Amino acid sequence: MISEKTPASSAACETCPVHHAAYLLKLGVEMDEWDFVVALAGNPNTGKSTVFNALTGLRQHTGNWPGKTVTRAEGGFKYDGQTYKLVDLPGTYSLLSTALDEEIARDFILFGRPDVTVITVDATRLERNLNLVLQILEITERVVICLNLMDEARRHGLQVDHRRLARDLGVPVVPTAARYGEGLDLLVQTIAEMASGRIANKPHRIQHLSPDLQQAVIKLSKQIEMVFPGVPNTRWVALRLLDGDERIAQAITEGELGDLSNGIQDRSERIRDLGVEAV
């Protein structure tokens, strides 16, 4: 377990924490004793479980996601006087399919709005792992990349420029060898700085859309923002709607994307304006 440390303090941003407490409670994630919630995502076989165990130590428990047969692991750690709940998401290669594991991971990041999402990637197989990274960056900018298995990369004679990778992705990249505890102190510090708003990200997002698609995304994004003010990922939601994503359409009709200030009648009318059938 990572021991508590006290770096130079700085004022936390006024908007932190950002997690969606109501949705987390719906998933059985209690936040009464925790200041921040951190999602741990990644492809299978990237050492994600090793990172989880190293950060949480004995402060962890397992169970199933509500109504699902998929196992969920939760744990926690303390740093600089604040407590962090770490939720280990199912290992996934993509967030775009209809597989149960992918849906659980995507819904948690989108609707739970964790204060930080840590993506564990395999330093020896970056190309394969970056697919998931880019998908998550479309949903949230509060991301820290855990560049794990650096020991394996060295053993194979691979050199990974984590600083260049951080510049290209627009988010912090922390090299680690979790099985040996290497880099974990810096990882925890970076998580804390991200959660408190001391790090400002400019995540890389796909820009090369056809002119027609770009116009459709812009128009639909504005409509989504009108119905769900303040949703930080309207572009991604618009892209998923245009792709025929039934789960995202359901989230809109059921109001999961955000709390509305207007009445149900007005909400229904606005949802119909999006071309999504309200329930």
C-alpha cells in the first residue's frame, strides 16, 4: 500500500470533485468516507490488477456490479490527508462494442464521472493499447496514463519516450513497473494533482471527420448541450448517437447524462427535438 506523503500544497480547484454521486450510489459505490473516486481502466494483461493491489493493499473488497455477473473490485488509499476510492473496471480493448465488460467500463466513466481515470497500458505493446486510450480521451480529459511493464520493455531493449507520449496525448504519463513498486509514488502524486485540479489537460481527440459528419456533430452537440447543460462530453455523445448506439440513446431518454433544471414536460419536448424517442 502506498504510504501517506505530503507534497507542497496548493489550492484545489473550485469544481473538484467532479464525480456523479447519485450514479455512483446507484452502482453501490459509497462515497461517504472518500474525497475522490478514481477509475482504473486498461486492456487485459497490462498489469492493471497489480497496480490496483499495490495502491490499495488490504483496503479492498470484491463483489458484482449491480444486476451483472461481472466481478468488481474496489479499494482505497490515503495521500496528503485525503482519501481516494479506486474502482477497478473490467479489462477491455474497446468501449465501442456491445459486450458487457465494455458497457460497464464505458458507463462508469461516462455517467459516474470519476475524478480521475487511470489507464494502465503495456509499454511493450503501445500500439494495441492506445486504441482504448484514445476512446477514453474522447469521453473525459481527467486522465492519467500508467505506462506499466517498463521492466519488460527494458528487458526487450525497448525505449519508450514517456515525455513525448505525454505531449502527444495531452495528459500525464507515468512510467511504472508495478510488480516492483517502481513509479507508484509518482503515480499517486499525479492522481492527487489531477483530482484536485492542479493539472490542466489538453487531451488529443480525433479531428479528421468528413465535412458533412463534422457539421452533423456540431449541430447535435449543441442540441445535447441545450437538453443537458454542462455535460462535458457532448461531442463524443453526438458521435455515438450518429453511430446508432442504443445505450447512449437510452441514457438520453432516461436523463442519465445530467440533472435538468427544467420540468419533465420541457425535457420530453427537448429530447424529441434530438430525434430520440423519450420514455
